[in-house]
Amino acid sequence: MKKTLGFILKIVAAAMAVAAVACAVAAFWDQIMDLIDTVMDKLEEKRADKCFQPAEYDDYDDSIM
């Protein structure tokens, strides 16, 4: 009986912990999305900076003149 009661209490505690995490995510959803947007914008900036770096021999390109 004691083992069964302990097992049930562990299940209830785990369910309450999951519910607490779900409530915290729901409460702070806008802040979480703002953080994700900020991180994604910074990653896009880094990728764009790498794509638009001048080539090593652009100074010697004769087709520009």
C-alpha cells in the first residue's frame, strides 16, 4: 500500500510540474517569441555580412572600367 501511494504521489507531482511549465510558457509566450525573433535577426545579419564581403581581387577587375 505504501509503495502504491508513493507511486501515485510521484505521478501527481510530475503532472503538476508539467502543468507549471506549461503555465509559465503560456504566461511568457510574447517574451519568448521576442527573444526568438531577436536571435533570428542577429543570425540573418551575420549571414548577410558574410555574403556581401568584397572579393579579394575586386580591386583588379578590369571589366568595371
